[in-house]
Amino acid sequence: MRIVRRQTCEAKFCSFLRFDPNSSITTTQWLKDHQLARNFNHHYRSLSETAILQHLQTILQHQPDNTLAFKHLCAYLQETCYWVASRFIHQYSLPNQFHSSVDNLIQVFKIAEAETLKLDKLLHRLQQYDPQRSQLKTYLQKWLKSAIADAIYAEYRIAKYSNWGLLKNSSATALRKALSQQGYTPEQIQTYQMVVELFKSVSSKNQPDTQELDVIVTLYNQQSHLEITTKQLKQWLDDCIEALRQYEQQKCPHHYASSLSVIESNQEEQASFSESNIPITPQSDHSFPTNAEEFQPLLEEALTYLSLEETDILFLHYGLNLQQSEIATLQGVNQSSISRKINQLHKKLAQLVTQPLIEQKQMNLKLNYKTLPKDAVIMIRDWLEAYFKQPIFQQLAEVFQLQLNESNQTCLRLVYGGNYDGNQPLSLEDVAQELNLTVEELEANLTQSQEILQQGVVTMLQEKEMNSLVMKQQKISDLVEEWLRERAIYSLLTPPQKQT
């Protein structure tokens, strides 16, 4: 699912992204807020995008109750919320919590959108923003990504320690140990393990409904050649839950107690996330450096200790945005194998990176990737993504300069980079008029340019002997689109001279 890029300033500050829940294939559309449009035409029509943002920020700092200014800013951040949510879904390989990856994207988008609606937090972030260091969208993306991670971790933690979430997320080994500690016989444990496995395979959410319980009973009776009732099944599952609670409490009493207090304030069972897929930890009490400048040389050195196969996996995952299942298909292995390898690489990098810092600061800590502070984890992942995408984006910059003609460069720069002053976005109609082209001719020019850029990525993959990736046309197209939209520095890529 992709969104149409808003072309004009009015659209950016006056429209909101909405999903059509009634469509069999979820679609998106930009809905204009007519009140905002009238206000925009009255106050901002002649201003650039940068000037509008500065004006809105100034208004909200002095008049935080100015509803129109706040809504303009929220509308502007809609695209940022979407792209942050989209990248988060791909990068963290979230399990299918709902019915499809589209539903996951919508839910994560709503988390980011809700964060922008918190005026105090938004103003606090804007006050810390330094326009000399980065663009506003790039700056806010890091904040929203962190907010999404916090929200998902909170939801995951609640679900894992709720009754049915605990049962669904527990391994067979943990269940066996828990039941054994409660004095159940091996025969009883085997029976309980069987019904729990049936529960996991049948129940689509944490808490099974009556129909699902009936299905479990039917399957159990068929496989065991015994007859049990739904009431008896429910009692067995309750016994397993109680045993697991006792086992978790003995194993990790402090974490259990803090999580339990959260559950008591939560009225509904929430869908669970797999622990292996969400290696996001709460804030640690200890002080640990999260400065990128301290980590960067250590990360660069740590990568030299990886094998070619390990580096390729990270390149596929972070550089090309391939999900674990896609990497597994390319390499002819199970998805669980790739998941395990990536987790092992995370741990290996964490050890190589943190140990020198711990020794340097004389810190008595034993840290790994899962126990690092959340900010450090996100920073390391951001660095890995930037590191493995850098050669791809460098290749695109070279293709832009060396293989695209002046007409191609001019069209891309005006459509994606703004006008000749670099701060006013232009619609396709405006660009076509500026270049004395029809819209159809402009679109054909853009398509030709994008195909040349995509071929540049294909050439790089072939040089890396990754020929199987050449068929991943959509991934390559997405990377080119990301570079054009957010990473290309058009002022450094042979900026065209305005014709007089």
C-alpha cells in the first residue's frame, strides 16, 4: 500500500490521510479540511513551506491554544507519520498482530499520529529542533520512531503477562517446568502440553471464544480418543496459566510484579507480540552512553569481525529493507533460521561495541543487545540502516550525475526537491508549465529517469553477485523513491540554472 505524495503547500498543511476500512484492498486518500484551507488561503498562500513552519511554531509557542495553527502542523506531519510507520513495520518484522500487514501498518500509523496530537510533547520537540543540523521531518522521525517503540513495548509487556497472553507466549519447555514444579505427573504434563498446543494453533487472539474452545475440544477428542467437555478444557488451561504464573514469579519476581501492576489497570486482553521479534527494552536505570559519535567508530570496527555471509544478511535486511521471510526465501532456508542469525548478529555487535565502552568507563555492567537502553538500541539500528544504505544511495547519486541528461535531472529536482530556490514544492502541473511540457510528457520523463536509477541499483547488486535480488523490482523501486524523496541533496547534484 502506497500513498500519493502531496504536491502543494496547501495540500500539505490542510489535508489528512485516511484509510478506507470498507475496501477489500485497503486504500488511502487525502481528505481536505475546508476550514484549514480557508485559513491557509487567507494567511499562508504566498509563503514558502519553511516560512509556514516557522510561523506556526512561533504562534504555538506564544498561543498554545491556537487550534488552527495546531491542526495545520498536525496535517503537515501526516506523511512523516506514514513513512515512519512503514519503515518501522519493515525494519522490525512485526508479527501479524491483526489480519494483514496492511492492518499492522494502519495501527502503527495511528500510534505515530496520536503522538503528534499531544501538543505539549510536540512543542517540546519543536523547541529542541535545530534547523542547522537537519530537516524538521528527519528530526521528528526519530522522535516518532521512539514513540512507536515505546507503545509497542508497553502493549507487548501487558499481553505477555496477562492470563491468555502468558499462555500463548510460553514455550513448551517453560510449560513443562512450570507444571513439574506444581507436582503434576509426566502423563498429566503431556496431556496439558497437548491442549496448549491446540489452543495456540486454533485461537486467533489471546483469549479464545466459545467457538474456538469447542474446536479445541473436538480436536483433542479426535487425537486422544478420549472425551472431555469444554468446561474440563477450560479448567486445564486455567491450571496451566496458574502454573506458569508461579513459575514466572519465581524466575523473575521484580519484573513480574511491575508487569502485573500494569495488567490490573488494563481492562481488556491485548494481542501479543513475539519476544524474539520485539527486542525493545524499557529504559534502564544505569547511565550508559547513547551518543552516536561514541558508537560509530566501534560499530565500524565491529563490522570488520563479521563474515561475508553475516554482512550480506545485514545488507539485505537493513540496506534493501528485506523482511526475514524474504531473506529466507532467497537463501532457501526457514524464516526462523534467518531470525536466529539476525538476533545472533545483534548480540555479537552489542558485545563488540559495548565492551570497550564499559572498560573505558570502568562500568561494572554486563550488557547485551536486549538489555541496552532503548535509545542505544534504536541508535544502533539507525546506524546500521544508514551504513548499509549508504553505498546504494551513493550509487544513485553517481547515476543521477553521470547517466541522466539535463532534462531528466531538472524534472526530478523540481518534482522532488522543490523550485530553484530549494524551498517551495511544485506540483506536476507547475513543473510541466515551468518546462513547457505537458503533464504526460513530464510523467514519461520521470518514469524514464526512475528506470535509469533503478538500473543503477541493479548493476550494483549484480557486481555484488546478488543476481537473485534483481527480481525484487518493488524493493528497488522503493529504495529509489526513498532516495528521491528524502535522501537526495539536490543542491549538490548539478542544480539546473533557471532559464530566463
